Amino acid sequence: MIPLEQCAMILNKCKEKYDNEQVKIVRQYLYLLAELQIENEKNSIN
């Protein structure tokens, strides 16, 4: 898992700033999307 500090650094490069709770939510959402993509790839191979 990518450290929270690294996620915050990436997300906070733009104008909008995110607090730690928002960073956690975004990171969790992106990991969920990645899991779905992996499952989709596995299913399309079969």
C-alpha cells in the first residue's frame, strides 16, 4: 500500500488541498478500482 504521506503529497500538488481523511478515502477508492480492474482482466482471459 502506498503510504498516506505520499498520497497526500501527490494529491495536494494542485490548488485543492485534501485533509488526511479525504486522502484515505481517495486512496481506498483507487485501490478498489485497481482490484476491480484486476478481476476484470482475469475474467476476460478465461
